Amino acid sequence: MNLIPITSPRFIEPELLTTLPDWSQIFGNQNPVALEIGSGMGDFVAQMAVLHPDWNFIAIDYYNKGCLKTCKRIDKAGLDNVRVVRDEARAFLERCIPPESLRAVIINCPDPWPKQRHRKRRLVNTDFVNFLGGFMRPGADFYFATDFDDYGLDVADLMPQVDTFINVLAPDHYRHELEGYPLSKYMLKFMGEGKRIYFVHYRRC
Ligand SMILES: C[S@@+](CC[C@H](N)C(=O)[O-])C[C@H]1O[C@@H](n2cnc3c(N)ncnc32)[C@H](O)[C@@H]1O
């Protein structure tokens, strides 16, 4: 497959990610590291990086054009606390993230796989949340957002059953607005179509 090359200094070449990297060396500091899975065009991570200059962000997506656009955006804004990775999230986590290390994991508008027979392809389910929990430090935030009613309700229902997380939004299981949380490209698109976003926010115990 011919990939448009990404030459940004904030793009981490796949060759550097074959084993566990030294993240503090990559970012040049010891700040906590947050991961956005499926970062798309990078508009969300760019806003978060401005809101949290004392966090480092890894934006991961397996879509090359998205990684390229994210790099252009963060390079233009001079956001030194963001790095972009082109990879599949599960494989990347297993290979490149130490256990109980992440400060936050963020998943915005993951592919909804709306057809009933495709639902098992959805990224977020109980197994995946348990898997993620293993890479998150105690106190780490987990954010999930979707425009898809059924996906939002599914995740809101499964989270209380994962006993390593507590609900930050209790007694609500989800909200349709989350103060201080930036809006991603897809969120804005779906809100423009009159859809509501389901926000879920939990914290690792
Ligand atoms: C619907 S888009 C949402 C993009 C962005 N988060 C937003 O809200 O605007 C979902 C993105 O997740 C990426 N993606 C889906 N599954 C992934 C996985 N397992 N690992 C990495 N990226 C993934 C896709 O390539 C796509 O860019």
C-alpha cells in the first residue's frame, strides 16, 4: 500500500515503536501521558493539548490521512505535548505502553458498526475496558463519547460492571453535555444533524 509520507517531527515512525519506548525521552519531560484512540483529524487532541499543557498526549489512529492532518494541525499550533502514532490501538497498547501508566484514555465517536450483525466489531466492550484498565494508573480518566444512541447506552450500562472504575458523573450514567470537554469533528458533525452526544466519564480506582 502506498502511504503519503509523514515528515512531521511529532509523528513517531513505526520503526521506533517495535518495542516499549521511553516516553519521557520522546516528550522531553516526565509529564503524565494521555492516549486518544481513533484521533481522526486531530481537532480534539489539539484542543486538549492546549487545555492541559502539563499532560503529554499520544494521538493514535490507523488512518494515515488522519495522522497526516493531525500532524499538520499540531505542527501549525506548535503543540510540543502531542505525538502522533499510526497503528492499531490494541496492538500499540500491548507493545508500547507500560502497565498502569496512562493518565487518561479518550475515545470519541468510535466507528458505530450500526448493523446488528456487525456490532461485535465495535471497539468498546467489557473486555476492551478491562484491557484498557490495565494500562491506566489509579485515578486516570476514561472518556467515551458517541452520537450513536445504542452504543452510548451499551457503554453506560457496561461500565458499572467493571469494578476497577468509578463513575465520575454519578448518579448519571451518561450526560449529553460535558463541561470543559472539547468537541471533536464528528461530534460537531452529528450535533449539526440534530443528534445528541452521549458522554461517559469514569475514573480508574
Ligand atoms: C468515526 S472516526 C472519529 C474520529 C474522531 N475521534 C472524531 O470524533 O472526530 C473513528 C476513527 O477511529 C479510527 N480507529 C477505529 N478503530 C481503531 C483502532 N482499533 N485503532 C486505531 N484507530 C482506530 C478510525 O481510523 C477513525 O479515524
